[in-house]
Amino acid sequence: MKNIVIVGATSAIAIACARQWAKQGARFFLVARNMERLQQVADDLKARGAQEVLCQQLDIDQLGEHAAMMQRCSAEFGALDIVLVAPGTLPDQQDCQNDADVAVREFNTNAVSIIALLTRFATVIEQQRRGTIAVISSVAGDRGRQSNYLYGSAKAALSAFCEGLRARLFKAGAHVVTIKPGFVATPMTEGLPLPGPLVATADKVAGDIVRAVEKGRDVIYTPWFWWGIMLIIRSIPGRVFKRLSL
């Protein structure tokens, strides 16, 4: 029976992952900001086979509250098998350009607060010398595009952090997998003009994440074709790229 912690547990992708693990009879420690919604997710997982589901309310931007969450998690679970870190927002680029406070707030939510959490979880995983941390980043972090460079820069920072953390924990017998989804149909992207053929479901992405954790992958693009798309985008010379409206 696996002990699984999910931060950002009310996101569509996190819920889809948890449902797959619930079928395996896992125990969950769910963390999110909305306690009412979190309890709904917990009830759903119990109905799907989860052995135990504990809920913890946390706004990840409140860094001073991270320690209490970690203390309860360690007290309830002891050893951790999987930590899925899935919180994030999709900010409006124009708002970030027009207001520095908005830009900093969104960068903090999508990078700084998550890095703070990962630092705490990494210490636990390193000490127990086993376990996997799975972190949802984004293909947006592969290149700073005009249309969403604030979000992309936050995800780039997160991906770089995970790469270094992976090297650190590898030496302790633990693992870090970086997940880079493309367009996913979720409440966060609802209403955006996304290209239909490139949009995946949360269930599809969750399946890729669960398999990546099981196989010990380092970095995955999901769906798979985003690896090729981002390879092309990364290969565009800077003198050309700055002229594009991507």
C-alpha cells in the first residue's frame, strides 16, 4: 500500500492521477486551498478504493504555513512513497505586463512557493532514502514566448530546480520526475482559444504521469507529441524567434 501526498489536490490533473492510484488501494494525504472541494475529492477517492484519505488545507503562497503541513504529514504517514506537486495558476500575460505586483504574485505562486515546498519534501525523501517526487511543470518553460513569458519563466525556473534536485536525490536512492504537459482541457483553460487537435484530457495526462512514476522517468512531455513540437520551437534561432508572435 502506497503512501501518496498530493499538493494542489483539487486540480483536474491531480484528481485524475489520484483516481488511478485509488484503484490500487493507496493512502492519501491531500493538500489544497479549498477545504470543501478537498473533502469532495476525498469522498470520491474513498469510493474508488482508497484505503485512507486525509485532508489538509493550505494556501501554498503562505510560506509560514508549510512547516505545520509537513509536520502533520510526517506524523500521519511516516514514510512517503509518492509526492505529486500540482498547484499552479495560468496568469493573464497582459495583466502581468501592466502590473508588477501581479507579475511577482503569479511568479511566486508558480515557482517560488512550489520550490519552497519541494525543498521541505526533498529533505524527507532524502532522509528516508527512497520515494518519488513528481512535479507538474509545463512545456511553456522550454522557451520564453511573447504570449505567456511570465508563466513560462516561472515554469522554466521550476524545471531547472527539479533537474538539480533530481541529481541530488538520485544519490540517496530517490527520484524526481518533471512533467511537462501541453494544452490540457481543465477548468483552468476553459474558454481559451486552444487548438483542438493538440488538447489532451486530464485522464490522458494522468495516465502518462502514473506510468512515468512507475518507470522512474526523469522528464516527460505529455501527450508525447509535445516533445517534437518543443524540439522545433527550441531550435528556432533567437533572431527569428523574437519576430514571431507565439
